[in-house]
Amino acid sequence: MLFIGFIVSAQDNKEKKLKGQIVDTETKKPLSAAHILNLNTVNGTITNENGLFELVAKANDTVLVSFLGYSSIKVKVTNDLLKGNEVEISLSEKPEEIKEIVIKSTKLIGVLEVDVKQVPKDRFTRIHINGLPQTYEVGRPQKISSPIAKLLNPVDLVYNLFGKKPKQLKKLQKLKKEDDLRKMLAGKFDREVMMEYLQMDRAELHKLLADCDYSEYFIKKASDLQLIEAVLNCYENYKAIKKGKIERNRINIDNK
């Protein structure tokens, strides 16, 4: 009996396809290009023109469903949902007005020194060039003038905060590696995925990015993909600084 129970349990935990349709709560109109993300496996997809989707999942996984201008929901996957029947998920429009985002393109010639001058700068002088791995920001150096200020340097605080969530950061890294997920996150501006994985609210996430010396303008206007890259870059930079501090301390101890 125990053996049979083990087999049944293993079958229940086997990955299957969650199939369904995303619709508007009021009109029942299918929502095309809605985002569906399995938070456990970091796999995602978008709905087709009929609002239909298929996503690999297993029982007890949590799926985040979102669409621009609508309130997102999280769905707990059950065995009943994985039996092949199509599930209908309804999303409701957000009560607040969604402001239109206008993205302007700039013609680049492929020479960094020239292209940098062509890209329009905001008042925080943060610029980003598509195709380059780095987002550049100038004119905001951190000045640490006194011993007391050095003690308050956020390097250790930020590193310790990140250090508590190594698994979550690995999931963020996976998000930016998958082409489909990158496309999905490039068009998202709600921060929900980041808040979910980093286990932070919006204010905490804002403070984290500010401590990483990102401008207010960038934090508010960047896409979710850009913010994920910013968080990961911040972690790597502070990890390198932390490692450098430890190595310097070891050298000083050895010299003594």
C-alpha cells in the first residue's frame, strides 16, 4: 500500500501542461498577449490572438497572470487543473488610469563613441543603448569623505540584503536568459515579478535600487527587464567590492 501511494504521489507531482484562456471579466473578450509565468519553474508564455495558452506546470506550482491595464492574479495549480480541461482565467481592469508610454528610437551607426552622443539624455544623464550590455550613468559619483560616512556606506547593507536571497537572484538570472521571458519583461512596467521573487514591496524595491545608486528617473521609467538587469549588476558589483575588501583585509593580516 505504501509503495502504491508513493507511485500515485510521484505521478501527481509530474509536470504536465496547464491549458487555458485569459479573458476580460466583464466582456469575456479574450486577452491577447497576456503574460503567464510559472513562479516555481521560471517558465513563461503569452496568450495567442484568442487568449489561449499552454504552460508546463505541476501540482502546487504558482502561476502569475498579468495583462497591461488589468489587475494581476496568482493561481495555485491543482491536479484538477492539469487533467487536460481548459481553464478560464478572468482579469479585471485596474480602476486607476494607465498613462500611455511613448518609446522613441534613435538611429545608431554602431560606433560607441558616436552613438553615445546621439542618444538623448534625461536630466539624470542616464542612457541606454540597445545591444550593449551596460546602462551608463554619469555625473552621480558616490562621495565618501569622512570615516563616519564610510561606516554608513551601503555596500555592506546591500550585499547582506542580497545575500539572504541567493535562490531568488538565480531565478532572476534565469528570467533574463530566456528569450521568450526577456521579450515578456521588456514590455512590463509593473515590477510584480521582481517583488515576488525578491520578496519585497514596491517601496523596498525602490529603496534597494536607490541604494545601488540608480536615478529616480530610471527606477520609475525602466522596463522590468531593465530593472532586473540593474539589480543583478548591482549585486555583482557589490559582491566584487565585498570580495575585494575581504582579500585586502587578509593581505593586511598576513603582512602584520
